[in-house]
Amino acid sequence: MKLIPSKEKRRVKMSKKCVYCNTELTDGRSIDVCDRCGYGVWGEKMFNTIRSQMDDAREKGNLNQGFIGEGR
Ligand SMILES: [Zn+2]
């Protein structure tokens, strides 16, 4: 018995891990660094800026690749 319908399956992506500490990142962020390491490396403010820029870039990328509005 399959619990995940095939159309949902496409949205499940490979799990990401923090490149620094290998913590699994489950919140769908665009950057492969967890908050703890990001704050440690860049500082909280800088890391938040980097994250939002990457989220932004990803959204634009998704639009270009047609991932958004795939309504079925
Ligand atoms: Zn980490």
C-alpha cells in the first residue's frame, strides 16, 4: 500500500545536510548550512541575509524551470 500519491512523490526531494555538522535540514531551506553553523560562520544577521537571498534566487529559478504553477 502506497501512502504517497505519485504526484506528491515528485515534491519529495533528497534530504539535505548541513555541510559543516551533517545535521539533517528538513525545513526546505535553500542553503546547505544549519542555523547554528551559519550563525557561527557568518553571524546571525549576515546568515539571515544570505539565506533570504538564496531563497529569492531559488524562487526565481523555480519560476524559470516551471516548478511553480504545476497545478496537478
Ligand atoms: Zn550545521
